[in-house]
Amino acid sequence: MDALLSAPILFFGLGAAIALTGARIPFPEGFGKALAAYLLVAIGLKGGVALAGADVGSVLPLLLTAALLSLLMPILGFGLLRSAVGLDQVNSAAIAAHYGSVSLVTFVTATKLLESQGVTFGGHMVAALAIMEGPAIVSGLLLAGATGMVSGVAAGGNGATMTVPLGSVPLGGSGGGEPARGGSIKDAIREAAFNGSVLLLAGSLLVGLVIGKPGLQSLHGLFIAPWDGVLCLFLLEMGYLATSRLREAASLSPRLIAFGIVMPLIGAGIGLAAAAALGLGLGDAALLVTLCASASYIAVPAALRHALPAAEPGLSLPLSLGITFPFNILVGIPLYLAVSRAVLS
């Protein structure tokens, strides 16, 4: 209950309430993106500083496991979407990529809960966050072109389906009437590695690693002191956006909505098993579980908009932002911490 009554969660609820009234939050255009960039830089700096004092050999197994989880979890999600939900290949791959990648704000909210309960965690978890952003994008693009083919609907009145060899055409948008396009493994990796949010987080992590505690102390007034207030403002906007997407989510099939709740729980179970195998402490374990349970609604949509234009964002974004994100913020994070504490104790 204390977690639900914390300031960030209450601001999330305020944003949701404003959306339900049909009013708009009087934020200027692009304000939410600026807040997101601030959070990326701030958490990257703090993680880099903490990572500076860590033994690389001791955290390497965790980072490799994080990358592997992000790469493989979309395969599980893809299988569930194809078999249990009955979704087409391209949209299944796109949605699965969202659930293999991670949500910065879900992670940040989890760190806030841990801090409020006096549970410590390592700065290397920010490195795990950064690493888990990209591999799922690669998996999603490859799943969309499984066995070397990407399906798409050609122009014409007969509704015939065309297939295009993977890598035979470049990644990019398709005009009206063109078949859906896929890309090579090289293109998929490029989309994942050069995503703006991934680069900003990884770059800030590197800066923090270089400047260390003395350098961060000089930035305290900008990146440390305002942290809680900025997080509240961002969650205010996220509550508004999530509730707005919830209206769109009402048009999703019951099976797809169920996937948006069940998949995070499956991911959490996988993350907990990995944390136990790695021998992580409670704080690190709870964050790894949270990362595995979260779904991207920033990095992956931005990458797939260009790399997989045949995918329908009206399915993936309402699902990840309208269903999974609120579930994790209001129910999932306290649950993941409680279960991690019970299992690891």
C-alpha cells in the first residue's frame, strides 16, 4: 500500500484522472520527450558512477545474461501471439519485440520503490537496462522475416499475399501498394544499436563511468536533486498517455489484452529464475525481474516505425503502454519485489 501512495504513483493516477475527464495536461509540445531525455541522462550518469567502482568480472555474467534474455524473450512472445492469440506474423514479431525490450520508466519506478524500502542495488543494473534495449529489436525484425521471408499484402483487388526475400530490399517505409519490407541482420543490428534512446543512455553511462563521483557531485543540482520531481512530472504525463491508450486498447481482442498481462508475469518468472541462477542480491534481482516483465513503448516503436512499416502500431502501442505499463506500475512492481524477497530469502 505504501508503494501505491508514493508521490510518483499518485501523480500517475492524477494523469489518468485528467485523461478520463477528457481534459488535457497544459504541458508544452515536446515536454514529455524532454523529461524522458532528462531521465535517460540522469540514470545513465548515476549508473556509470556506480559502475566505476564495480568489478567488471563480477558483473559480466549479469550483462551477458541480460543481453541473452532480451534476444530470446521475443521468440517466446512471438510463439504465444501466433498460437494462443492467432495474430499474423509481422504484427506478432513487432509486439514480441516490445516485450523483449524494456521500459525505462518502469525500471526507474522500481528503483524508487527499492530506495523507499531501504533495499540496495548496484549501478550495473543501469548497464543491464541499456543492454536490454536493443537485442529485442533485432529479434523482432528477424522474426518478422522468419525463414528468410517477410509477408505483406500487395496492391490489387484480389488481396493476394506476396513474400519478399529477407535482405533483398532495404529497411524503410513502403508506399501505398508496396509489399511489406524486411531487412538483413546487419540492418536489424544497425536499427537496434543506433536508436536514439539507446545511444543517449549508453553514452550517459560512459560519461558517468569517466567522471566518477567527484564529477557527478558537481552536477548534483541538475541531475540528482530534481530527480524525484522530474519523475513525478513524467509519470503525470505517462498516466495521461496510458489512459488515453487504454481507450484504444478497448478495441483489442480479449486474447491480446490477456497477453499484455500474462506476458509480463511470464517474463518476471524468467527473470527471477535468471536472478537466482546468478546469485543476485534482492535489489538487483527485483530490478532484473522488473526489466524482464516490462515492455518498451519508446525505443522499439521508434525503431520499428522505420524498420517494419507493415506492423500496425495501433496494436503494439496500446498494448504495451495502455495495458502492460499501468499493470506493472500499479501491481507488478510491488508484486515482483515481494516474490523476489520470498524466493531469495
